[in-house]
Amino acid sequence: MDIASHRTHRRLQATAPLAVLVLLWLLFFWRILTPAEADRLTFQQGDFTLQFLAYRQLAYRQFAAGRFPVIEECLYSGHPFQADPQSQVLYPPVLAAMLVGRALGWEEYPLRALEWEVMGHVLLAAVGMYAFLRVGAGYPGPRLRRTAALIGAAAYAFGGFMTGYAMLQTAILQTAAWLPLILLAIKWLATARRWLPAASSLAVLVFLAFTAGHPQTMLLIAYTGAIAFAFWFWQAHRGEPWAALLRHGLLRGTVAGAFAIGLSAAQLIPTLSFMLASTRASLSFVEAGRGFALHDIALVALTGVINVWQPIYIGIAPLALAGLALAPTQRRRFDDAGLWVAIGIGALVLSFGANAVGFDLAYLVAPGYRQFQAQERHAVVITFALCVLAAYGAHALLRPLGRRARWRLWRAGRSLAIWGAAAFSLLIGLLITQRAVVEAAQASLASAGDRLALVVLGLLGTAALFAWRARLGQVPRWLWGSALLGLIVFDLSAANRYTATQPLADPFPPNPLIAPIAPTQQPNSYSRVYNHFGLPLNGACIAGLNEVGGGSPIVLRAYKSLLDNAPEDVMVKLLNARHAVTWRGAMETPEGVMIPWFLLARDTFEGQQASTYRLDWEPQEFNGAWIPRRITRASSADAMYGRMRAPGFDPFAEAIVINAADELLARSAGGSAAIEGKSAGYIKVAASADAPALLVVSQAYHWNWVALVNGREVAPVAVNGALLGVPIPAGQVSVEFSYRPLDLYIGAALSALSALGMLFASIRSVR
């Protein structure tokens, strides 16, 4: 073979695994990719459409209007949108899609674009995992064979975690997709002599993962990466004195961490300030401790029987390979197999949350664990560890085997065959039972039978492949590896291909409950809709209406407190709610007050009757700004809401300010106010007062709002716990409120400085 042919052969060898991954990806998603309407599927509606597609459309509307979406007026009476991590507006792939959409003239952000986002990140996870296993795993020991790396990559990308619930929560999927590449950069950082370029590369990857929008998954990645870095650094430099080892390790970790935090500051600072003032500032142990039930450990081998999702299922064959990787002869070849065992077991224990001992310690001492719930999301770390071990096991079987290793493999195959036979017997018993039970139970038994049959096929297929490898003579090992990969793909496709899909449907079909309150029919342009269990999440917002609430799982704590604790008749006035969509047959509040209402429409929502009411409370000409005649000081939020529940309380006559200054209390005056103009992040009000007064606007208070009163900047105050107010002088007054995201500006400046510092450090290191 000449030099040119040899180079071509090497290139084909290097690119063939990537081509295989792309082919598997196309096969897995072909029913979403196909243009044929009869065959086409989409991802399950719910959070995928009502949360993430809705947020894409809201952001795109502002981009199309020439604004950056730092605030969204239609949610929560003014939601700090960019600071909410699930908006993902700083995530480069999302920004790129928005720019492409504007260039192509999209009217709305389409469902197809979000589908491509999800599918593209599954492919990114596959390619990233292959790169980690092929380049980083085992280093500085033996390099993994391509087929072994392919097996680990396929198990990670098409396993139960990445292709189940995470695909519907796009922020989780898109954050988790960067995990393999982040760990590859961490290994480079731990082992390289010139490590500054590695620190810069790691910072870029962390920035991408953090702006992808799921801080909890990013926290799990950070903890996993820190543990792996400590182990790999010790492994690569264990000949050094302990003092030098600790000093150099801390230097690398600190510099890389500073780069990553600095580069991510544009999203990190707004998100951190938002979360500290949100309902997620701190959760109770019970709230944070929700996780897997102990019996969910069966999900490692069973699919669709005890749970709709199978987030820790990577396939029967990869699970068996992971077990082989722990054999004593293999631990000598892969020194970090023990690392992945420890990480996997630790993540599994934490995934049970309060259902097992272990999470208690994390809740008490580990930063971040008080802010997040749903501890079953540790599944991303569990599956990653299992997939690495599975690749190690496959690599061990693809190298030449001695007589003793063959005998052990034969015994492992025989054990799997016995388990497979037992599972097959159970399957036969299940099918016989199915004939004897009532018809209503037959469908459930049939579904369980299908899932059990998958276990039988996985066990017997793996047993046959182990036996074949143990007796392998002249048959090429690549052929055996291809058969193993084929079995894994069959298993994962059968188990996961349709877990999170449904037939194609309109994500936001016309809703007869919204139609009567279309924007053109609103009595005034600054009113809001009170969605009281009558509309889908963000449903009114998508239709172009402003909502009292919204669908974000993270909300400003003070505003959520107003919604939960203020009397309902007071709340609808403070937030200028002129319509309500509710399951109730009338607008009688829990406090026994009847809000004047007029029925506009009736229909069903989630199986029960819902009604749309026009709320006819006085004054009907009110459009969102007023001057209260009296200001009251409250010592606490409880005292404030107690005052609101007092008989005869008038929210337009009396404003309550927690710990109000004496100067503010003196502003008891009469006057009038009207909103002259309003857009996202801007409100213009004309007011008139017969003495120094307090102007209140039906807008959620946030520290980023600034006010110009007759051209002079005045600091706004929080009124009634969560609304925007500002002191004004006597006479005719013009007030302009602007949402100035100072936290974003500071974060963006730090990100720019960090990027320049990283570039300078990397160039200097190379020179």
C-alpha cells in the first residue's frame, strides 16, 4: 500500500465511526425527520410545547421586533425573562436559530426548529461521547478501540435518559449533551503540560452548557468534573511531592474555574440574582428530597413496566459489559474504572433523595442542593458512568483473549443464558395469565410482556455473543463487535424510540376559551388574564395576551407570595385582571367575595368544564396606574397580607410598603394617573398630584427597573409587596419607567474581559 492509499485508509477508519453514529441517529429519528405526513411523529406535547416552544416563540417575537428579550411583559406581570435560565436566550444555538429565522422571514418560531434542536443535541451527545471514549478514556493507558467507543457513545446518546424525559425538557437535554466534551477538556486540563489552552477550552464548553439553561444538570456536571479532575490530576502527577501536587492542582482548577465563571457571567449573574430572590432560593428537605423510589433500581434492566420513563436504562448488553469492566484483570488496564464505579454509585445513592440515606448530607453541606428538587436527575451521571464502563468492557473483549479470560467469558455467557431462560419462562407464564384475566387487564399484561420479551432478547443475545467470542477462531473481531453494536442498537431502539413521541399535531390549536378575549377585543390594552386552571401553561401569553401568572417553575418570591396570599378580589385589581378563565361556575373568591363577572365562553379543559369571564369590577376605565391616598407601613409580609384581608380594604386608596421610610409615609395625597405608552421594558405615565405622592403601576417590581420623574432619576420602591412604585412631586408629572438589566450589563462586561484574558493566556502559553 502506497503512502496516499495508507492516508486514505486512515481517514476512512477515523471517519467511519462518525458516519455510523449519524446513520444510527437518522434511523432513530427518521419518523420525526420524514416529510411524509402519514408517517411523521413529533415529540410529546406538554412541557416541550407549552414551556419550551412557548418560550422560543416569545423570545423570537421580541427579536423580530428588534429587542433583546430581557423582560417578558405577558408573564407574571413582567418576568425577568433573560435571567430565567429556561429562556435560553443567550445559548448560542438558540441565538443562531433566531437569526436564521429572521433571515428566512419566519412569522413564529416553528415546532420544526425545536425538533431539530433536540435531535441535534442527541447527535452532539453521541459524537461527544465517542470523542471522550476514543481520545480521553484510558489515557495515558491504552486507547479504546473504535468499536468499543462506538458502543459507549450509542448507549449514552440513545439510552433511556437522553431519549426520554430529557428530550421533552430541552434545557436538561441540551445541558447534558455537553457532559462528554466537558470531561474530555477536564482530562486535558489535568494531564497536559501546557494546560492554559485546556482551561480556555473548558471555559467555552462550560459557557455553552450553562447557557443551555438547566442549572441543576450543570451543578451535577460541575461536581462530577471536580471529582474526575482531582483523580486524573493525581493519576498523572502522583510522582510529585504532595505539597507540589496540591499546589499545582489548585492552580489549574482555580484558573479554569475563574475562566469558566467569568465567561459565563453574562448568564450566571442575572440567573443567580434571580434565583436568590425566587421561589427556589431555598427548598425544604422534603421539597428538595424527591427522587427515585427504591424499587426504581429495577429501571436499570426493565423498561416501561414500573415507570413511563427509563432514565437509567442503557441496554442489557452494555450493562453486562459494564460488569465485565470491573473484573480484576480489567482494572489493571483501565485505572479510572474505579473512578466511574464510585461516581456512578454516589449518583445512584443521591438519586433516591430522601428515600435513602445519603442525600441528607448533600442537602446539609453541598452548595446548590437546597435549590433543586427532582433528585432522579442524577440519572445523567449514573448513565454516563455505566456507558464508560460498558465501553471499557467492550474494549476488553475486542483485544486478544487468553485461555483464562475465555473461560470466564464463557461462564458469564452461561449465567446470562440461565437468567434469559428464567425470564423467558416468566414471559410464557405472563402470556398464559393474559388469556385468563379480564379484558381490561389484558392490554397492560401485553405491554408488560413486550417489555419482558426485550429483556429476554437482551439476555439471550448477549449470552450468545459472549459464547461466540469465547469460542472465536478465525472470525474477525470487528465482525463480532459489529454484531454486539447491532444488538445494542436493536435493544435501545425498541425500548426508547417512541417513549417521548406522539403523532404530529398543532402545538397551539385554536382555543374557544381564549377567542373572546383576543387582543383586538380587550376593553383596554393594559389588562391581564387570570388563568385559574382553565388554560394551558402560557396559553394566553402565546395568544398575545398578558397573564397574571405563567408557566415558569422559577418565579420571583415576592410576586408569587402576592398571588398566593392576597385576597383574590384585591389581587385582580392590583394586577388589572379583566378576564378570568377558570373551572369555577362563578367568580366567588375563597374569601366569599363575588367579583362582578359576565360569562363569555364555556368549554372543557383537561376533561372538565371551564369558563371565560369578563371581570366588571370598578373602576372600569382603570388602565394600570394610580395614586393611593394613604400609605401604610407593614412590619412583615404577613402583616401586609393581614391588612389586605381587613374588611373594606381598597387597594387603590391604600398602598402598603414593608418597612416604609417616614418620608414615604408622609406622601398621602390625592391625584390621578394614566399610562400613556407601554412596551416590553418601558412604561410612560402621566400623573397629577395635589401634594408629594406615591405613583403605583400594575407591574411586577424588579430591582432592574429605573424611573425618570420629570427627567430626574428616582429609585423605585416595592409596593404591596411586589408592585412597582415611585415617589413623585406635586403637580403635573411625567414618569418613564425603563427596565435596565444592570446584572446583564455587568455579566456581559465580565464575560468579555474573561474572553480577552483567556485569549491572551492561551497565546502566551503556546508561545
